[in-house]
Amino acid sequence: MQDVDIKTADGVMDAKLARPEGPGAWPAVIMLPDGFGVRPAFESMARKLSSQGFVVLLPNVFYRDGHASKLRLADGSFADEAFRNRLYALIGGLTPARQKVDAAAELDFLAGLPFVKGPKAGVAGYCFSGGLAVRIAADFPDRIAAAASSHGGRLATDSPDSPHLLLGDVKAELYFGHADQDGSMPLADIQKLEAALKASGLKFRSELYPGALHGYSVEGRPAFNTQVAQTHWERLFDLFGRALSR
């Protein structure tokens, strides 16, 4: 795992980069962390995905507020109101315009690496960043071939910038893994998302996992579910293996 810095229009984004052994070249995937940020659990996830033949970029999406090592979000507890308010403020600061700036910088960085096989990349999001993954696919339809959201929240709301309203701009193949016990993505919202997906004509897979909680795929979180997490990996390996080999 390599530490890298990526220049953006708003500063310098710190990130981690994982790559397979050997000279390459391999397709690239941006792995967006959940609200607790870049930490050993996600570094392990990036390495696991990389072991299947991908260059994986794990960016600190909150870099405007500090280096990942200084933010120390993984030390927080969602049960603590002050921490929740801090986290919501960080997430709220990631406006659609800022997300587009960051995604452009990430994609350009990956495209400039000699061991990355282009021209298209994949993106995987978790929890709140599931929506970011959809937005990146919509903002860069000719550069994103596949996007995955695992226990993504607020993917189909009444907000005018809801991710499900962006599907008309997407060209990527999509995967959505939903927890059936997730207050941020209740069944009515899942149904709204799936209706939009069907209307879009896109190739997609959307699954509801019984007994799963929000955060099921991330080791170290109380919601971690070994069986469902393994299904999530199988879906990611299949999606990126097919879509990024074309």
C-alpha cells in the first residue's frame, strides 16, 4: 500500500494506492470509504480488491478538512452526538461540485500511471459514498464503466439532487447491495431506486440482503456480517472483472 498525494483544484488530496504484484497493466478502481474515512479496515479492503488484478485508489474524501491521519474519524462513535454532528458537517461539505472536482483529479491521476490499463475505471462506494459512486458515474459517463454501492444510503430521496435522478447520465453497469435493516435506505426508497433503474435501461443488479445491517461489509464495525460481506466481494469481483476487461 502506497501513500500518494493528488492535486485538485481545491488543494492536495491524500490517498492510498494498492496494486498487484508485477509490471501490469491493470484496470483501475476508485474505492470510496464510508463516513469513518480512510483507515486500516479500508486499506485491507483495497488490498483485497487489488489482489484480483486491479489498481485501487482509496482517497481521503474529506481532505479539505485535514489529512486522514489527523481527522481520526475511525476513533469516533456514532452514538456520540458531537461526533455525529461533525460527520454530518463533513459529508454535507461534499457538494456535487466538489465531488466532481475530486473525481476528475482521481481519474486523471490514475490515467497517468504507467501500470494502469485504460481508458475506463470502476468506482465502489460504501454507506454515504454509495451515492458518490453513482454521481461519479453520471459526471464521467465515458470514463466509468462500472459502479457499485454497498449499503448505500439516501440513494432515492425527494431531494432534487438525489442520486437516482442522475441515472439518465450514466453509461456504467451498476450494482447495489442493500441491507434490509437500514434506516438510511428503507424499502420504499429501494423500490423507488429500482423503478428508476429499470426505466433507465442500464444493466444493473440490485439485491436486498435479509438480516443485514447498514455497514455489513466493513470489518471492525458492529454491523459487519461475514456471509453478506463475502457476497459483496463476489459481486464486486464479478462486476469489475467483466466491465473493466472490455
